[in-house]
Amino acid sequence: MNISILGSTGSIGTQALKVVDDLAGQKEIKVMAITGNSNTLLLEEQARQYKPQVAVVADQKKYTDLKTRLADTSVTVLCGEEGLCRAATLDNVQMVLSSIVGFAGLVPTMKAIEAGKDIALANKETLVTAGALFTDAVKKHKIRLLPVDSEHSAIFQSMHGGSRAELKKILLTASGGPFFGKTTAELKNITKEQALKHPNWSMGAKITVDSATLMNKGLEIIEAKWLFDVDFDDIEVVVHRESIIHSMVEFTDKSIIAQLSLPSMKHPIQYAFTYPQRLPSPDKSVSFSDIATMTFYKPDEETFRCLALAKKAGKMGGIMPTVLNAANEVAVAAFLRDEMGFLDIAEFVEKTMNSYKNKSNPTLEDIIEVDKEIRQ
Ligand code: NDP
Ligand code: MG
């Protein structure tokens, strides 16, 4: 199989390359394109190791740097959104791993679908902002959409236990993040250093902050709605501190099927790469005697308001999830620059949502326009 990895320099992208290495000898995966935003040093390293056809740096200012670094190789160096779209649509590629962070992944992912590529989807923001257009394109171009987000991979795997008609509800698990059990007063002076320390997962900065605010779980509810075509009322969030059960589905006979594994993104990435097969993995097995206990709680939506706001935007539909997502991306970036407080993230998202009139059935142009407007 030939793949393009959009966002190869990120947390998901680098783990995906490890999976490619792990699978050598069992399933040959040729990496045809790698992309980053600005990390030309790592792009160079990856280009020398994986010898892709194309390497893309999204930030145009870094183009000359990458071009110089790879001057002695046969790798084609490109930049900007045009370069990302080229990486997403190469002729001889069958699968595209969509693992750019945030809205920047939307257009390249849509182009990949239109070019008939199967999608391994890590970038949840694309489904949140353009769910209807995205899923219509998946149907139209008859491609396979394989979830990489661990919860959605777990749901996808658990769904094999029954038919779609037999599904009663989805139980979406959440670790609760680093501030589980804290009160609003205790969250007031949270610093970015505290927010970036996730108890169970090592991830990029944006999703780590989203996990601390529970916006990540809110985005995942919307992601699940589109991936599995379920009503919002049939998706229940369950806080499970240990992150061993990655999500569950309940069927009409009240039987619950779950997927369990140690918290490592290599598992869902590998499953997306090998589906419908399962292949041996060098990762460790779950040891129940080591874990000893598993705990479950209701999420606290009053303290972690981003979760409630995402549900609201999801239920409103139309352009509102785009508004929610853009406001959140802006707020999280400001928080990471120490320009906004932790609790201000929800505040900013809510204010932005309140200042927008909803619009149903937005086009891709509407979505891009509103995203741009909010960033400005
Ligand atoms: P990272 O921040 O670690 O990596 C993001 C990648 O996107 C990097 O390659 C980065 O390049 C690139 N990038 C950033 N901004 C732009 C831009 N404007 N244009 C083009 N490329 C850009 O993020 P993660 O790997 O953590 O997350 C990626 C996606 O996967 C997110 O949507 C996240 O929600 C999702 N996800 C991640 C999980 C995880 O465990 N990390 C789990 C489940 C889902 P550069 O390195 O040069 O900045
Ligand atoms: Mg997840």
C-alpha cells in the first residue's frame, strides 16, 4: 500500500511512521508524501529515511530552507496549501492519513476524498466543521473512511459485534484530563504548563489543551455523530480515568461491546492501516492484574463548559460547529501564548457562538469564510 502522511512531523504523524516500521515484513507500506507546517529539520530526516516522492512544508517562508536541505535527493519539495493538496492527491497513493492539526487539514482532506483516496482520519476538526459535506463526499467517491481517533476506532471495532440497526447507543469514554474533579475556582489560575501535562496520553499541544477543557470530548461527540450516523442523544460520555476502555457500543439487547488496549495511538493507527486485517503488534498487552481497578464517572459539564458548548453547537448544526471550532482554535492558541486564561477559553467560545446567526447547509466556501472571519 502507498500512503501520504499529512502532518508527518506531528504526534500522530511520527507514530504513524513507527507503525510503518513495525509492519515491515508483514505489510509493506510505502510513504509517498510527508508534510509539516514548519519543522524542516524533521521533514529532512523523514525524507532521507522514507524517501517519499514529495515533501511539503505548509509555511511558504520555509520553502527555500527545505528545498536546500533536500537538494541532493530526488524528493520533490512543495509548499503552501497547494503543496498539501498535491501530497493528498498523488496518483499512485491509495490511502491518506489526515493528521494535520485543526482546520488547516480540511481542504487537503476533501481533495484526497475527491481524488478517491481512502482516508485514515485523525484530524477531527475536519468532520466537526464540514461533517455533512465530508460524509457526502465519502459516499459519492465510494472511499473508505477509517477512524484513527482512539475512541472512534474503538467504536468502529465494537460495531463489528452487531448490525447498525441493532445499535442502541455509543458510550464515548473520556479520561477526564488533568483537572478531573477540580472546581471552577481551582481552574481560574491554571497555567499552560499544568494544562499540557496529560495523565495518560502524550499528544500535540492543541489536543492536550482540548483534553484539559473537555472540548476534545465535545468535538469527539460531533465526530462520532458523523462517522456513525447517530443522534446526539444516543451518544453518552463516560469518564473512565484509566483510558483502557477506548469506547463501547450498546446494542438493543443491552449487550455492551468494548475495545480495550493500553493507551497508545499506534493501535488505532495500525488498525486503520491494516483494516480489515489484524496483524501482530510489538506493543504490550493489557494486564488486568496490574490495572486492578477501572473507574467510571459522569462528566462535569458545569465546570468544563466546553463540553456543553460543543454539544449545543453540534445539535444546532449548520455553521455553528465551524464557529465553535474556529473560536476554540483561536482561544487555545492565545492560551498557549499566555494571552488568555484557562477559563476564558469557554467564555470566548460561548461569546463567539452567541454573536453568530446560524446558517443551515453551509457550503465549503461558507465554512472557509466563517473560519477566516473568526480568526481575524
Ligand atoms: P501535532 O501538533 O503534534 O502535529 C500537527 C501536525 O500538523 C504537524 O505535522 C504540524 O507541522 C502540522 N501543522 C500544524 N499547523 C499546520 C498548518 N497550518 N498547515 C499544515 N500543517 C500544519 O498534533 P497531533 O499529532 O497531536 O494531532 C493531529 C490531529 O490528530 C489533530 O486533529 C488531533 O485532534 C488529532 N488526534 C491526535 C491524537 C494524539 O494522540 N496526538 C489523538 C487523536 C486525535 P509542524 O510539526 O511543522 O508544526
Ligand atoms: Mg480521542
